Amino acid sequence: MRTVLAGDIGGTKCRFALVSSDFGVHSAQRVATVRETGPFIDGLTQALRGILTQRESFAEQAGLELDAPIALGFGTAGVIPVDGSSVNYAPNLPLEGFPLAQYLRDEFGLPVTLVNDGRASAWGEYLRGHAASKDPLLCLFVGTGIGIGLIVDGKPYGGGSNAAGEIGHTVYRPGGRRCPCGRLGHFEAYCGGRAITERALAEIGPLPSSAAQAEARWTVGRVVEVAESAPDAAPDSNPGKAQRILTEAAEAVCALISNCCVLLNPRAVVLGGGVLAGWPALRERIIEHVHTETNEPIHADLEFVESMGGSDAILWGAAAATGALWTPLAAR
């Protein structure tokens, strides 16, 4: 089977794998996202080389025929310029202005395609997920940062300069909390995973580490655990502080998604990302808010669809963006 070497480059972790023409995801490797360009690129390169080295043995053990990849495709946070050369405006990645596409072409001798991760996710869900062929389709990715992907008339919407989708950097509260991008009051500063965990560290303090754990770090799931450990806790207690952080995050993300639904009027919405994975109850709160706070023409036939692929959807979309495996969506 033909394959593409695909990647999901996120603000907390990256995942790479061979994607085959039957939508299989093979020999996946995961690496943590570091904030320094050199170590980040080294980790990415080692992971990709590891997948290429293991391809034949992996295929033999799995009883598969996997051809060497014919292209590289990456879904990544941030804005991809029209020439597809780099990743810009990505405060959670150390890639600002780095010539990533050229670097990868030189290293691996294959064509390289970069696509925004929200767009890649929407593309993958439209191709293969529970929302397959729903058009318009909105995929909202609430992870370390926040972005959307929108499928319109069978193809991803990129905007006038390929910068569409950075919804987390629209203003929620003018002059409010500082966003990782440096500006004030953005949605991402309230409901992005990085903002939630940084607030927990600043307002609650470090998590205690155990003998087996040199350093315990806040995650969204851990903030939820602390908040739920004492539902009637005083506001100045640790559970009370965690509850306040989550309440403000929920209010922000509910407003954001209802705004998107009113503006874009999608047929279906796929909700994904690490924040929702660590905070499952948030999904139903979002759905209830949209149905309560929007007019009937917006929500009457609107479907909220479970993500089928998760990170796989980003890999499918990144592979699709190369044009090497499947017929372009708009031609179907």
C-alpha cells in the first residue's frame, strides 16, 4: 500500500506515523514538545527516522505491505504562509520563521506539505470520521491552544492568506488576561490548556511530587480532580481556586463555540483536543449552552459528533493535504 509519513505537531506533544491508503496509522511515535528550536527539531527528526527505519520490520510483524512513503504531511498549530514554507504565529511552538518544509525536504528527499492542525483535523474527520461528508463541517480543537478547521463545499477553508482558523486569538475580554501570544484578553488565555495549567500553578501552587516522580506537573485532568475533590470548598481553598479556573474556562469556551455556530452555521461540529479529553463533562456543558443560547435555525438540525480519529484525524488530514493518497475532496 502507498503511504505518507504524517505528523501532528502540537503545543504539548507531537505524534508521527505512516498513514496508508486504507487510512491505517502505523508505527506511531510520540515525542514531547519542547520550547527550544534545536532540541525540538532534533526530536522530530529522530522520530521520523525511527519510523522509516522500522517500516519494513513493522510491516512484516503486522502482516502488511507498506510501501516507502512518497510524501510528508504535517498538521501543525500556527499559521502556514501561502508558500507553505514555515510555521508562523504559533506561541506554543519554537518554530517561528524556521524553514521547516525546506529542512524536511533536504533531510528526507520527499515533497513536504504543512497544514494548520485544526484544518487537518477537520479534513480527517470529513474523510473518515463520524462526521464524514457533513458539509459545512466545523472541527474545534481545544488543546494547548485553540483552533478551528472548517470544511466548506468539500474542501478546507483557508482564508485570504491561509491564516483562517486561529479562533483562540480573537478577543474574549478586552484588556483581560495575557495570552501566550503576548496580547490581552484572547479566548486562549481563558480556556486553552496551557492557560488553565499555568493558572493552576500560579494560583494554587506546585503539585507535590512523589518518590517515583521527580516533578509533578499540572494537567487539565488534574485541575478537574482537585476541583471535584471538595465541591463545597471555600473559594480560597485549593479546590475552590480550581473551581474558579474551570468555571472561567467553561464560560469562555461555551461563548466561543456558540459564537462559531452562529457565525458559520455548520451542519455538524466535532469537538476534540486535550482539554476535552481531560475534562469530559465540558462537552455536555458546551452542547447545552449552544442549544440554549442560539436561535433555533442555528441549533435545530445541528449535530455534535464525537471525534472518531482524535490525533489520527490530524494525521489523515495531513496525509490528505499532500494529495498523494486520495482524490482531493473537492473532486469527489
